[in-house]
Amino acid sequence: MIKMVMMVKRCGPAPPGARFARASRMTLPPCYTPPDDEETDTPDDPSRRSFVIGSAAAAAAALVSPLSATPVTTAQPAAKSPPVNATKVALNVNGKTHELVLDPRTTLLDALREHLDLTGTKKGCDQGACGSCTVLIDGRRYNSCLTLAVMHGGQKITTIEGLANGDRLDPVQAAFIRNDGFQCGYCTPGQICSAVALLKEGHATNDAEIREWMSGNICRCGAYEGIVAAIKEARNASV
């Protein structure tokens, strides 16, 4: 107690900073000298806004720095080598000859879709049961999923893309549109190719014959009434 009184006397009257220290509830010695008024008015602690801005700048720098580094070169995929025992075949499709190197096990359907990008011919059951893959080979109907591409070199293959004459539709195509011979349209290319061959074969005498000779083409939407009507219209137009 005596020492504290001596310290107060030695330091003299308490400066204004002492009152500031008591107001702030900080324990400071009696001889504490407060900073200048300017420093007191503007504390060194950063504000919330400056803290957020600084954090955002640091995060942006962390994201940008990897991008500015030396770019990593991505290895280009190696060119596909032809399959073992690959066979050369020339396919005449829609009036154009295509030189292909195919696995001898490649079906005509896969050759058309995967190698010639003629995707109008559809892959349905892949077992020859639905008829959605029907194409014309020398005018005859074929399920292209059941025949190999190498078997048809030099023959004339016609797909749905080759029926129209430029912008002019084949009569069967136009009749299918007018008679709503489709719904989802997935089976329609095969239906139309089969109908074109059917008319050339002369099996469109009446409704029952049309249904019989078109039975290899399944329409899961059930648009058979429109299909039969379209074939009869195309038959009458060609007479």
C-alpha cells in the first residue's frame, strides 16, 4: 500500500489516459501515456469490409496461380488401328461407293450407322424380329442386323436416306405423312423401306395381303391402320 502511494506521488496526477483506461476496463499503470488523438480516433484494427476484401483477394490469387503456371499438355488419343483380320469392302449405298476396312463380323446395320453415319436405319431388337433395320439390297428387303456387310460388296444398297429424289419425297414417304402412318417414328424407316419393296413385289392387292406381307415390321405404337392406308394410297398413285 505504501509502495503504491509512492508510485502515484512519483508519477504525479493521473493523466487523461488513465480515465480512458478505466473506462475501457483495461489494467494499465498509473503513468500510462495515451497515444495521440488521431491514433485514438482511428484504431489499427481492420474493419469487416477490409477483412472480406483481403480474404477474397487471397482466394482469387490461390485460384489464378495454378492457371498461370505452365500448361500441362494432354496426350492425344492414339489413332485406332484396324481390327485383326480386317477386310476391305466396297459398299454401294444410295448410289455412292464407300471403301471400308471392317471386322468381317460387322453387320450391315453397324456398318451403315457406325461407319457411314447413316442413322436413319434403326437398331431395334438386333435379332431380325422387329424389322426396324430393314433396308433394300438390289430391290429386296433385308434385315440389316442379320447380314454381314462384307457379303454385299458391289450390290446396290438403299436406305431410308436414299429414297427421296433431292427435296422430292418418295410416294410412299409422302403417303405415310398424309395418312399418319407413324407415331414415335422409330420403326418408320423400316416400315417405309419394306412398303417400297412390297409394292414392287405386287403384294398390295388388298388390306389382308398388305398386313400379311408387312407382318415382319412391328409398330409398337399400333399405327397399323395408317400404315395400310398409306400403302394403298401409294399403290393407287403408282398405277
